Amino acid sequence: MVAPKKLPWVSLALLLAAHITFGNLLASTTHSWAAFAFAIAWALVLALMFINLLTGLSHLVSRWFTSDTVAFCALIVAAAFASIVLNWLKLFMPIILILSAEALARIDLLTAEFNNVQTCTLLTVTSWIGLGLGWTLGQFT
């Protein structure tokens, strides 16, 4: 008999809270339906991206960073992006929060030995529930 897997409740609760906060923020925008639809699609893409993130990233790094010129240009672009993020930290803070919570939940689900389909489903459903709750709370407050 196969023992049931233990869900990482704390990391999933943090992911839920991050998406509730983001959904509440989206409800206050002028085009909240369009932003909400984009956020739902983005949550699915983010969950799919975290399935094979490290293997895809290692292939990208090994293929593109073979020359010093490409590495230097990538360093300049990364520094420019970092300065933009730091300058507009209030705008990027919810995105950074969601990425961190999603990464933590993904690591905890990997540790609990969930497969890729189960992990993607759990991350997507948790994200969608959080977005829905946050958007609903934002509409009524």
C-alpha cells in the first residue's frame, strides 16, 4: 500500500496569501477584468515554468554564454534590469513575492516527492484560488 503524500501546507498557504494580495491589488486597477484574466494565464505559465526551470536554464546558460562578449552583454542587461527593479520596487514587490512563494512551494513539493503533473496542478489551483479570493475581496472593499 502506498502511503499518502504529506502536503506542504505552510508554503502553499504563503503562495495563497501572495496571490490574495496580488488579486486584491488587481481589483483596484482601472481595467480589473483584463488584468485578472492576464494574471490567471500568468499563474498557469508560472507553474509550468517552474516544472523544468533548472534544466531549461542550464541549457540556456551553456548555449549562450560560451563567448565573453555575450556574457558581458548579459551582465550589462542584468545590471540595467536590477536598477529598474530597485527604482520601481513598489511595482515589482508583488511579482517578487509571488515568484519567491512559488519557488518555495515548488521546492517543498519536490521534497515531498510529488510528480510534475501533481505539482503543476497544486501550484496552479492554489494560485487561481488566491487570485479569485483577492480579487473578490478587492471588489467588495
